[in-house]
Amino acid sequence: MIIDAWVTELLLPFLGDYAAWAGTFIDLMIKIVAIVLPLMLCVAYLTYAERRVIGAIQLRIGPNRVGAKGLLQPIADALKLLLKEVIIPAEGNRFLFVIAPAISLLAALIAWSVIPFSPEVVLADINAGLLFVLAATSLGVYGVIIAGWASNSKYAFIGCLRSAAQIVSYEIAMGFALVTVLMASGSLNLSAIVNAQAGATFLSWFWLPLLPMFVVYFISGVAETNRAPFDVAEGESEIVAGFHVEYGGMAFAIFFLAEYANMILISALTTLLFLGGWLPPFDFAPFNWVPGAVWFIFKICFLLFCFLWFRATFPRYRYDQIMHLGWKIFIPLTIIWLIVVGLWMRTPLWLW
Amino acid sequence: MLNEYLPILLFIGVASVIGVAPVLLGMVLGPHKPDVYKNSPYECGFEAFEDARMKFDVRYYLVAILFILFDLEIAFLFPWAIMLKGDTIGAAGFWAMMLFLSVLVIGFIYEWKKGALEWE
């Protein structure tokens, strides 16, 4: 807001009536860059963290050559991919082929516009926040479908069908889990959802009354991002890389970024919805001296570590097992728990 | 009201640029030496037998249709779920949604028994 007023004053002699608009525009752009730039850095270093963590779990060292302790590895990777040829396969659809990775990344990024980092620190504090998040994350499947179709390759086509079916299946379980959160919080606004979890200890967060939903939501998140152990879509031994097999160079890098940005988004949403967002685990000193954003980032990092841990620990599911888990276990479980929470809230035993 | 959504619109613009610009930059900076074999779709060293836009299993359609049904159901549940806290809609509101859910659960059981969820 200070930048807003300052820019408006600066531009007043040149633009006249439009100065206020320009001021708002520049103010918003600065805020957007302040969200997106650190986010892209986090994505880059998540790839590094993944290689180091999985290396450590498998008793290897991982990347340690580029820069001190390999810290420049993601930057070297990005530069290398930037200088590689972007191949557009013959008979593929050129336009769709190029925009497919952009759609994937768009879906992974736009939800961040409504995520509150600490009280009052949010770009767009809209009252339909969670509805927007649900809509934005649903867009991701278009990137997958378009990529698979535009490539005109059989592996890409089979991979995109499998991926899309898997993503939409788990989205239902995620949607039902979101409904239970809405029931407990009574608001669609993400800040209000976090405030509804405020209390003396971490027992007042929604993970406790909604424990099965918390587990379902996070596992569905792993499946949504096509991460191991649900990564049949890119099962190397059967369909090479799935929907992005024909992509190379920077076009592939965008898909890669989108996948990791999605992981961070799922972790952030799980934190906001079930783990109390920026709230400290105990609301007394020294825990509430730490700024809320630090707790928020700490919780996200823990969940991201779980993503990497799962990948290093679990063997890959078979495709029919994935669909079985999504449709026959998660969906009935979420419907039952929705009814249980509904009934529970009508009794005096509901303490949240 | 709409002012709150302006940042989202700008964010979509910025995110699209981040998605497209690196690809275009990569096309400019990277080499560009196409040949027939490099541009042919990848198929284990074979030449592609036919077009890749082939027939596929009908179950993928089925999953998509069921997804639309259930996603709509979730959209219907959203406003109800918000009003549930504080008992604004009362017992009647609660049981009305339970009735709606039971209809959907019957449908779900039917599709399960019909084998729509089987992947052998």
C-alpha cells in the first residue's frame, strides 16, 4: 500500500487520472513477483533436496560437484536444459504441444494467489478461496491430456490417459476431504479456515477430528502430482516417461517445474487445512515468539520431506491397485467420514 | 468485490508468461537441426506403425463420466458444508443433504456392483 501511494504520486504529472491505476498495477506486480520468484527458487532447490535426501536414504552422496556441496546443481541443470533443442514431433500439433507445459505450470502457480502466508499476508483475500483452489488445481489435468494428445506418440497417449484417469479419480477423494474441512471451519476463506483452528495446542488443529481425511488428502495429493508410489504414468519400464516422453529441453523443464510446484502447493494446502497454517504448535512462549510464516514454512518442509521419503521407501503400485485405492477405499471412506463429522457436529462432543 | 479478483487476473498473466517464455527462449538459444528420424514419434526404434490417435479403452470414458458426477456432487456440498457450523440450517437442512447423499451412495453402490470400477 505504501508503494501504491508512492508510485501514484510519482506518476501523477504524467498520467493524470490513470496514475492511481498504474500505482495499483505496479504495487500488485511487485507483490506477485515477491511470491513467484521465491517459489521458483524453492522449486529449483526442491529438486536438489530430493536428490540429496534420496541419496542419503540410499546411502549415496547425491549431487556434490557443482558449487559448494552441489548447491549450484539446479542452476546448472536449468542452464543445460535451456541450451538443448526443443523438438516438436512430426504430425504433432505444434501450438498445443507448446502450450501444454504452460497450462501445467499455470495450474500449479495460480492457486498461490489466495494462499495466506501469515495473518493478513495474502495477495488476494477472496471469500471463495478454497473454491478457487479446487478449480485451479483441477486445471492441471488439461496440461497432461493436451501434452499426451499433441505429441502424436503412442507412449505419450497411453501415459496421458492413465495420468488423467488417475488424477480425476483422486480429485474426488480430495474434494470430499475439503468438504469436511469446510464443515469444521464454516468458511471458504483460507485465512478464516486457519483462524478456525486457533487454540492452545496443536490438538485444536483439524488433523485430529478429521484424521482419516488428513491422511486421505495427503495421499491423494501424492497421487495427484503423479509422484511415487503412484507414478505408473511415467513407469519407465512400460511407457518410458508417460505423457511428456516427446518433450525435451526447456519444454520438459516446465513440466518438471510444474510437478515440483504442485508438490509444494499440496504441502501448503495440507498445512493450511489440517495443520493450522501459520499457528504455532503451542500457543505460549517460546513457541509463539517465532513468526507465523516460519511455522508455515517449517510445516511445508516437513510435508515435502514426506513426499521424498515416500518415493524412496515404497514400491510402485500397479495401475489397477491405484484405481482400486482411489475409488473403492478413499471415496467410501471420505463419504462415511463426512456423515460422521456431520452427526458429530450436531452433538455437544464436537470441541473444534 | 471484483477488486479482490484483480490480483488473481494479474497472477494468471504472470504465470502464463513464466510458462511460455522459457520454452520460446529455449527454442531461440538451443540448436535447431531437425531431421526425419529425430522428429518421428518415439516408438522403441521402430518406425511408427500408424497414427497415435488410436482407439482406447472405454473405461477411461467411464471414469471421466463418474468424475463429473461426483465432482458436481462435491460442488453441491460446498454451500451446505459452510452453513453447517453454528446450526444455521438446523436438523431439516442436515437431513435433507443426508437424503441427497444417500441417493448418490445408492448410485455408487450400483456402479460398483455393475463392475464399472474394475480394472483387471
